[in-house]
Amino acid sequence: MLLTAVPIADHAAALSVVGAAGAVCAFGGVACLRGWIPRGRSWAAMLLSAVGVIVVADLVTGDATATGLVFFLVPPLVAAAQLPSRAAWFTAGVSLVGLAVVVTMLLPLDRALVDGVNVAAFVVLVTWLVSRGQDRTDSLVAELQRQAAIDPLTGLVTRRVLDEALRSALEGTAAACGNALVIVDIDKFKSVNDTWGHPVGDAAITHVGRVLARACGPDAVVSRLGGDELAALLPGRSPAEAAAVAEHVVVDVRAAPLVLGDGREVPLTVSVGAAHSPVNAADLEGLYRAADEALYRAKRAGRDRAVLNDGDNSDDDGSADDGPVAPAAALPAQRAFRDAGSSLTGRRNR
């Protein structure tokens, strides 16, 4: 059924209202094109103002037909799509109040009740549907973000989260206090998989991750880099403190074998490389490289030990003490081999 608009009583007033509304819309459009993005309070202010403009426009034009009343759907619709549910329902309530003002002032009581209830039902329905869909979308996005941030096997954060934390630590005020990066690699992990099976290998990674998290303390950011390689950011730690944590990890893993469901024990050892900022590097890539070099030296020195990168990567004879090493009880004391200026490329021999 088509309804015709009530004749305009005052063309000048109507044109003024419509012109003002058009100007506001044009201003908002230009602002958005120039990069302005409305936030929560901005959206709320605009939508509540929009309800007021709709009320004034309908009253000035005397238009209480479907053409004029349908605009009361717009503010709740936009609010439901852009704002939390509570704000959307508040906007819907304000819109319903405006609707009631227009129909009671411009229509007979019987028609005001019929038209008002019909439009109000649409306002409520639209707000509920869009808010519900938006809530589901927000939940899905939150779950995807959680999955992207948490490693499903170990429960540790992912490499992306660790990198973000490292950048923040290296670029923020914490950089002046110093930060350490520790990289942990399970020794002969392929043998663990071949001997015990991949499920036990997964359990071993999770087990070492827990040991690493306990050793590093609550202020550390502990991550699974990939495969059997783990890492931890130690904010505000000195080189000596980083070396102590690295050695602590080696000792704790050695002392706590993985216990299987049938009571059998899987002995594990790890090699750990540690580097410090700003001693070894002041940037993310450089700090990773320094820690990786220290880990490589721990592997070449016989595994089951920790090496702190002391910043000296070359010796004529190819060997030297390279920072603190895990206690001698782990393996016979031996000096960590050094790369004579070569950088670590490819995958380490595990």
C-alpha cells in the first residue's frame, strides 16, 4: 500500500531543515573521505543528533507517512552495526521516543497507534537482528585473534606475539633497562620422535615449554617459535641474569624427564642460546641472530648446555669461552666453538 505525503505547510522551513541535514551529511562524507574514522562517542553523538534531525524534519514538513517514519530505522541500524549492544539499544530507545513524538503530534490517535506500533516493531526487530549478528562476528574475531596469538599445542604465545613484545621492549622506555632473548632447542628431537613416536614428541615440546615458563618467571613472554624451538623475552634483565635463567632451564629440563602415562620416563636435554640488548644488538633481527648464534655454539659444544653471546664472534683458533655455560655435571667441560665470522644459515643439525 502506497501512502502519499501530507502537503508541506511551510516550504521555506522545510527547505531549511532539509538543507541543514544535507550539509551535515556532506560534511561527514568529506571528513570520512579525508581519513576521519568515527569512534564510539562520535558515533553516539551523530546518531542521537540524527534522531533529533529526523524529528524536526518530520514535524516541519508535517510528514508522518511511511516515507518520513522509515528514517527512524536508520540510527538504530547504524548503532547496531558500529556500537556495542547496549549503545545500540539506547539509540533504538531514543529513536522510538522520537517516533512517538512525531506520530502523536501529526496523526489522529487511532492511526498514531497503528503506525507507531508498526514502525516501532521494525526498529526493535532490526536492532535485535543486527546486534545479534554483530555480537557473533565480534566473538568470531576474538576467537580468531586468540588462535593467532596462542600456540594450540603448548598454550604459549606465537612468534607473532613474541615479535610484537620484542619490538615494544626494544623501542620503548624499557630499552634503556636492557632486554634479553633466550632461544631453547630440544636436543636430538628427531630421535625422540623416532623412538617414542610423534605424540610423545608433542608432549615433550609442551613439557619443555612449561619448564621454560617456570624458569623465566611471570614477567617473561614465552613463545613457541615453531617445531621444537621455544623462546622467551626477559624484559629488564642484565646479561648475567639472562645467563642464569638460561642455565636454570638446562638444569631443570635435565632434572625433570617427561613421564608418560604408563610411568616410563623420557629423558630430555636442551641447548639454550641467550643474547642481550643493547649488548649484542639493538634491533629485533639482530637480537634473534645473536641468540641463534649462541644456540648454535651450544649445539656444537656438545648440546645440553647454555651459551650467552658475549658479542665476540671471531677467534683465530676458532675456539674460546663464549659466555656462561651450563654446569659441568651436564657434560664434560669443553669450550664452545665459534664461527669465524660466519653467519648461521639454513637449519641446524639437531
